[in-house]
Amino acid sequence: MKQTTGIALVTGANRGLGLEACRQLGRLGWRVWLTAPDLSEGQRACDTLRSEGLDIHFEPLDVASPESLAALAGRLEQQGVRLSALINNAGVAMEGFNAHVAEYTVAVNFLGPLLVTERLLPLVEEHGRIVMVSSSLAWLNDYPPSLRKRFDPPPPRERLLAHLRAFVEDVRAGVYEARGWPGSAYRVSKLGLNALTRLLAEELKPRHLLVNAVCPGWVRTEMGGRHAARSVERGADILVWAATLPPEGPTGGLFFNRRPIPW
């Protein structure tokens, strides 16, 4: 049985992959909640899609702010919204590398999807889908065994959180290389996100929720740059595919071009 329509919420959707995922879902007949931290940018993006005849609604959300998340959840609950799909798309790739970059990148790319998923889980329908937008830069085979074993197999949630906190503190103390970490907050945040995906997939099996991570590839967005190999339309396809999987679809996987790839 193929999922044809439903209600989806997409984070970080005022531009790039998130905006295009909203557009593609809308064209499939879905009602979509487009979220973004900036009010004017988010409303402008929503108005653009609504002008195309799509059923799009805007809600402000800063995934790094617990207060913003709580306010969003409260508004959705008041409206009686029930989600068929949650796409954790919001992410950052900051220039430079220091403690501030490490802390903020982890807050948005790892803690953001964790907190958004936990807070909105009561609104997700049985057989719903949760999509984590990951990256090929987090493939475990690219890392030494000393680092891989921290994330594979995924440790319990509290230990996983401790690993990400330790990374930030190791960067702050200037000892991250000695502790085996790469000099990239983005890569470490996505390592954590992949481990979280696997944990949530197991935890949520009793509710028949499908939790998967996807790699859109190198996409021509503000983050990817104009020289990237893929169009935003092609990049967003994998997000939409994972959000519209049939109830008997896969869970706990990492996908590229709609095909499973190793963690």
C-alpha cells in the first residue's frame, strides 16, 4: 500500500532542500507545515508555494531553541494537527572551526532533530515517517576504528549525547585531535544524527513508525554552493521518497538515490 497524501512538517524549509521538499509534497496532494526560524523569510516562502496552488502553512521554529519548539508544539496541538511525516531538514555548515562553531552546529544538526522528534512524537500518526537529512561525510568507513566504535553500534541515548558534548568540550580545550575527532563540527554532528536515527528506529517500532536517514548528495543550495553537482529538485527527491514510504517500507536505514547504503 503506497502512502499518497497526508500532513507533513518540514524544518528549515524557507529555502533550498526544505523548500523544494515542501513543493514536491504539495504537488503530491499533501498538506505541509513549512517551518523556519525567520518570520519574514518563512512567510515569504510559504506565500510563494501557496501562489502555486499548494496547501502550505507556515509556522516559525528555531530548532536550537526549546522555547520556540514548545510554542510550535502547543500551536499544533491546539489545531489538532496529526502528522504523517516529519522531515528534520534544518541544518548548518558554518565556516571556521572553534568551540562556538562546534557547539552551535551540534545544537542545530544533532540536538535539533532529537528535540523536535521527541516533542512532536505525540502528534505523529501510527505508521508515520520520520526523516533525518544526513550526509556522505558521516559514512563510518571514512573514520578510524577508535572513532567508529563510539557510534557503531549506536550507544544508548545518554552515552550518545555524552559523546557529542565531549566533542564540543574537546574542541574548547584544544584536544580534539588527540581524542580522535575530525576538525569538522558538521561531520561529527551528522555522525551523531546517523546513530540517533538507528536508535529511534528501534525504539519506535512498536508504533510502526519508519525512521530513516537520507543523503541528498551535493546539491546546488546556499549551503552546497553553485558548483554542486545536483539540482535542488533531484536532491529533495530522496527526502520526499522517505516521507512517503508505504507502511511496510524500511526503517533504520541510510539511503541515497532511493537505495540503501552502508552506515
